[in-house]
Amino acid sequence: MMKGSDLLDNFFLYFSENEVILWDVVHHDQWALDKETLINILDKFYSDVQTGETKAADFLQSNGAFISGDLARKQWGWDVLSWFYHYGTKLSLPPSTEGKEGASEDPRVSWVGQYVDYCKQVPEKAKGKYNYPEVDIPLNSFPTTNQLESVFGTRFSSRKFVPGTTLKRELLEKILFHCVKFRTSPFVEKFYKAHSDKINYFGYFRSSPAGGALQATDIYLIVHSVQGIDPGIYLYNPIDHGLTKVGDAVSHDKIRRLLVGQPYAEGAAVNICFVCKFNRFWSKYRHSRIYRMAYLEAGHLSENIFLYAHSLQQDVFIAGAFYDEEFESLLKLDKDSAMVFFMAIGEGEHACFPVKYLPSDPT
């Protein structure tokens, strides 16, 4: 039976410079508390701990707090440090503003407009930004002599794809095979075999490093236009090197909305969603520090995919800004999983920004 005090697992108290803030981490609500209200809440809470009642939760709910009782923190495999960050930094889809003043589905609103505004200020802001000390030991520069060096030198993020183009299935298969598929290491297998009386062999490898070789990152594909593959959502199986369909086709317009209004993936042939399976980390590492590895691992893997796709003459867009819960619902993820990164691949126009979203008067 749920205790009344458990209903408040999503809340914590933050002591700022001159006030106490009650913070609902999951639903992103904050309230400044006066001394009387703070004492009232604490009294009710400690009473509930003893009696199992819900006086504190009832009091907060009657004053506008959302009491869900979903026990998000109870399902978290690390301590509260990473839980605060994970839930506190999620982006939530705002309530519908249709018909209200200022409401707009125009993609230039939201992050696109902010991006343009930032670009206007860059020269002024950039002054003195990179204050490195004077060089003591000059180093040699080198010409590009092989394909890998060429990819390093020409990589860039594209924000303009060509609508109606189709990605060859073979290219997608190559990207998944070389970058994402699990593999074994002959050296590691030999080592474990030699010491099998002391150590049990476990783990797979990829083209990129992974914390504890646990491979906590799963890959979901949102296929728009890939030769020989129906549009839809697919989970990639890195052991058997194949796709399992888990959802229907998704429009570019919906992807734009879930990317907080960013239109840069429109026209891409395929989207890649990087999903962390936290419970794979929990099985080995119990401290919140390993939470950092979730993003480092996805970053390593995404960069390999990025570079390889670029070598195949494909344009790539990446994004870390998206509505978390909406994407996770779209992919049908469980509570032990979270989407941590987004990528779009396809034929592009090698443009860093779509001209149509620039203001008519750039001044």
C-alpha cells in the first residue's frame, strides 16, 4: 500500500538566497514558500510518515500542485543526484495555445527564432571568447592524405534536406552494420578463455566505446523514404543485424513539432533516435556518476554514424532539443529507457541554415 509520504517523491526543497522554493522536478512547477506554509507542510509530512495518511499531499494538491503518485524516483536505479538532473531537464510539450494571442505553428517561432536572434549577436559576443595563452611550442600542420582525414576536414551539420529524395537501402544497411552492429573481439575472447576459471565472459563491442562494455544505447529508426523499407518506426537488432517494426509512419511535420519547432530534419530520408537503456547500467554501476556515460556513449556512437554517413555523401543533422516524453511515447519506451539524442540523414543542400527561415530584413 502506498504511503502518503511517498506521494511527494517528486518534490524537493531548494534554499535560495532569500527564500525557500518547493520544486516539483517531474512536472517543472515551483513555488516560493513563506515560513508559515513551510512549517505547515513539514508538520503534515512527518505526521503522514507516522500515520500513512496523505495530509501533506492533499494540502499541496489543494494549492495547485500536481500529485501523480507515479513514484518516478522509486523506479530509478541510481541515487537522487542523477534523478534530479534527468527529470529536471526534460522538455515538456506546452499546453495547446490554439486560438490564443501569439500562438503559432510557424516553425520560425520558438528555437528557430532564437537561433536567428543569436546569430545577429555572435560577432559582439565572440570577442574575447577564446582567450588561449600564447603558444610556446608550435606544432606542424599536415595535408589531407586519406579518406578518413578528408571526412574529418569536411564534416559539418546540414539543416536543409532535399524533399522527395530516397536513401538507398544499402547505404542504411552499411551505416548500421559498420557503426551500430555488435561484434566480438578476438583478443578479448582469447583473454577470457585463458582465464575462464576466474572470469566469466560477458559483453559485446561496437565501433565506438561504451561504459563497461554494457552497450546501453539502442537505435530506433523513423523511416521516411528508404528504398525497399516501408515508412514507419523500427528498432534495430544489433545482434542479428535486422529491423523490427514497432510503429507506423510519422510525418515530417510531427517530427518538427517534437523537435521544439526546429524544421531542419524536414525532407530527411531517415531519423535515428538514440535511446539509453538505463537498466543495463544499473546492473553494474549503482552511483549517479555513471549517468554521464549515457550521453557520452550516445555521443561516441552518433559521431561515428555522422562521419560514416558523411563519407557516403549523405548530409546529417543532429539535435539534443526535443520533447522527451512525446518522443518516448512515440517509440513506446518503458520507464527504464530514455531518448537522449536525435539524428537525421539524407540528401541535402549542404546548407547550415534554410534561407527561407531567415528574416527578410537581416539587420
